[in-house]
Amino acid sequence: MEVNKIGWKEKHRLYYDKVIDMHINYGMGYQKISHIVPVSKSGICKWIINFESERGNKYPKDMKQAKQEPVEKSTSEVTDNKTIQDKIASLERQLRKEKLQADAYDTMIDIAEKKFNIPIRKKAGAKQ
């Protein structure tokens, strides 16, 4: 089968994974990939944009952004992260305390209902 005579779907099946791999793993741009793979530059562009949107990533407008190594967090970000983690821990402790208190109230009501034989909790259902 001659490469130039195959249809779009066949090209997609044959080259899509290769194009995405070259772009993601090797940081190649549309034009460089189009010289290697017999698919148009605009076709490659569409494939990559669709792939990125399916993954939930915004495609970087500049290829240099895609190649950059992750920047280490600044001290303010680390401090903010620590503050957030402390707040989460505090809220979790508060939640455990509130749940324990609610259980204690339920137990107290159960004991009072049995001891005094008085219904304290409202019964479910419509009033008659």
C-alpha cells in the first residue's frame, strides 16, 4: 500500500500513537513531526490538541513551555501548603469531636426515653 494514497482514517490508525509519543515524550513540534510522519502539519496539530483536551490538559501555546522542567515551589507556596495541611488536620479533629458529641447526645436521649418512658425524638410521618 502506497503511503500517499491511503485515507485519513488509515493514517490515523497507523500514525496517531506515534505522533502523540513524539510530541509528549520527545517534545517535537508539529512541523518536525510532519517531516517524519506522512500526515499534514494541521492534522498533527488537531491530533495533539484533541489528545491534550481529552486528558484535561490545556495545550501550551509555546513549545518552550512544554519542554521546561517543573519549577521548585517557592517558600511562600510551601508555607501556604503547610498552613493548609494544618487547617485540614484541625478541621478533622474538630469533626471527630463533633461526631463523638452527637453520639453522646443520641445515647443520652436513648437512656432518657427508656428510663422515663417518654418519647423525646419526633416520629417520622405526617401529623394527623
